[in-house]
Amino acid sequence: MAPIQHLTHRTPQVTADELLAGFHPSHRFGEVSFDSYRPDPSQPSQSEAVQRLRDFAAGIGSASGGGLFGRIFGGRRPAAKAGIYLDGGFGVGKTHLLASLWHAAPGPKAFGTFVEYTNLVGALSFRKTVEVLSGYKLVCIDEFELDDPGDTVLMSRLMRELSDAGVKLAATSNTLPGSLGDGRFAAVDFQREIQVLADQFDVARIDGEDYRHRGLPQAPEPIGDGELEEYASSRYGDRTLAVDDFAELVRHLSSVHPSRYRQLLDGIDVLVLHNVHTITEQSLALRFVVLADRLYDKDVPIVASGAPFSELFTQEMLAGGYMKKYFRAVSRLTALAREGQKGEVLL
């Protein structure tokens, strides 16, 4: 019988030092490289992005053009942008490329999602975060999205101060830097901050379709609820299962800060969910998006009953300001369900 845990019984505590120690690519991207990225031959922008990132990596740590020293002794040469920004739809391999850059660059360096950096500021204070990250050569920010005005001001200040300190920046997003915040809040009122962010980056566009769906069947049919645990136990032997009722897990996420979701999944090999259904409250849906990202980072297969993950969010959510977050979550959860129920392993 497989060992069984329940995520709803866990309330992890995470120190600031533990948060900092976790700023590296996840297990899924722990050994990726530019060579292991598979560009789509029909999408030349993918191969072009690889070369641009190789060139960017080669310039990290060089003495010319960066920081205060470069501004004092660099004459009138135009300043190079502090960062590179990978723009493209979900599933085109942006995170793979960002992690490849992190692996190729000299240290010290940091790699985290946008929400992990905002959580870091909350844990350390803004000034301490700047002090710590200013000593790094490279800061990588995955899934860069601005969901509220406070984050806009916070991240524009953080990126500006890190750029001034000579830190190289790299980010991924489904939205061009000048359009961050559109559809979520009155972005026009914060255009200055948004422009500060945009000015830090050269943009590399990556076109293509979601590789997780390329030539693959649709999401597997959910398993009957009465067969669910027996199916998971028989398929995964002595691996550790987290078995939870979906509604209870969604409620439990409200009591755990999103910065702790990575630790919430510590030691879990497979997630078994009873009675998946559509989430109708946006605050809960956004928390589940963060959990989906952490599940995908840790490559935790999913076995589930109830509704398919394509029905996880309402049509209003999928058409609203957070639509890209929701579609990314559906894409990733579908990939994990294929892995859990069909044995399809996707990078």
C-alpha cells in the first residue's frame, strides 16, 4: 500500500533564509540547457531566442557597461539594457530557456517566479531584498505578471535598483513589458512605473504553440471516484501519495500563504484529488494557479476524479484579465494529469 499524506493537514512554516535558499530552478528544470531545448523548425523565433540568450549569458559578469562603475567610466556610449525579456504564449519553452540561462551564467544568481520575489520582499523588507540581490550577477524572474498597482510600483523600484547596481535581469511573461497590468487595473495611471520596467529589457519574442499539446490527445477522462485511490495505489506502488478532497484543498489554500506552497508539497510524489469541480471564486482560483505552478515545478503527477481540468475555471475567468494565468494553469495541470494517468512524461 502506498504511503498516504493529506495536504489539508499541512501548515508549513518557512523562514526568510529558506526562501532565499529556494531561488533556483525547480527539479523539472534542474538540468536543462540550451542544447536540450528543442526549437520548432516552423518557428524561427525559437532558434533566434536561443542564440540571443547564449549571447546574453556570455556577457554576464563582464566589467564593461554595467552598474555605477560603468556609468562613471563608460563615456557617452549608449548603455546596454540591463535585461532580456522572453515574451510568448504558454508552452513555448520560455521557462526552459530561462533556466538554461541561469545554468549557463556565473554566480551568485537567483531564479524564481514573480510571486516568489514579491513574497521575498514581504519576508525580508524591500531594502533588505535589494541589498541581498544587488550582490548577484543575474536575477531571473519567471512568469512576470502585474496583477495590482502595488506590485507594479514594487517591481519597478526593485528592477530599477538592481539595474543600477549592475545586476543583469531576465524575465519571462505572456505579456509585453509595456502592456503589463492591462485588463487587471487602471494601468494608464501607472504608466510611468510600467515604462520603467519596460526600459530595463530587450524583448525576445518566442512564437509557437503549446508544446504540451503538440500532437498529443486531449486531457484524460477523470477516473471514477470509487476507483480513484485503488487505481493510484496500484499504479504508484510505494510512492508517497497526497490524497485530498478537492473542495477541502481549495479551502485550505486560503489559510496557507502562497510563498509556502512549495513546502506544502515536500515529499509528495503523486497528488490524488477527489471530485475536482469548477472554482467560482476568483481569489481561490488565483491561489490554485500558484499551486498548479508549484506542482508543475516539482513534477508531481495528478490522478483525479470529477471534472476535467479544462473545466477548472469559469468562462468569465478564462475571458477576463487573468486569462493567461488560468490558461497556463490548465495547460500545466493537463500535462500532469496525462503523466499521472497515461504515463506521458513531458519536460
